[in-house]
Amino acid sequence: MIKKISIKEFREIGYLQELNRQFLHPLGMALEINVEEEDGTETLGGIWDSRDDPEGIIYDLENSGSGRVKAFSEKRDRVHKLAKDKRNSRVAALNYVVEPIPYIPSLEEDNKNEDLSLI
């Protein structure tokens, strides 16, 4: 059985923020979480698509007030500590952090030195 983290905990710890800030925002995307007003239930929403924006998406923390910056900083630091701990364990056990994808030369590279003529 696979354990699951709640969407609320995923957001509160800072995983959503850092996933968006470090990976999705520079690509012009953002993962959205919806919070129901009635009961506070949190669900995954859609993926915002601003891929046509050359700069991608930003939080614009410089113009959002010190309280928001402090909250973002705390989440960033929390996730970075968790990532550092996990990184050390993964390197010790696996010799990598991010699982490598084996290199498979492209068809063009495979055929670079081959004569592909039909004659």
C-alpha cells in the first residue's frame, strides 16, 4: 500500500511552493490547489499554462509585504532541509539524487557514421 500525504500538508509544508517556484514557474506553468470555503477541503486544481510568457510565472515577493516573504522563506528553508536530508540518504544508498535516465543515442547520432543509402 502506498502512503499518501494530504494535499493540505503538501501545501502547508512548502512542497507546492517549491515545486512551482523551482520547476514549474520558470517553464511558465503552476500547479493549483483549490480550498473549499465551506469546509477547508483542499483538492488539486489544474495546471496554469503561461508557457507563451517569455519570463514564466513569478510570485513577485518583492512587492507583497514582509509577512508573505517570511512565510515563503520558512517554507523554502523547511523544504530545503528535507531535501538535504533525503539527498544524503539517496546518495549513500543509490549514488545519485535524481534518478538518471540511461543515454540512448538519437537515431541521427546512431546513423551518423552509417551509409543509409539503398544502393
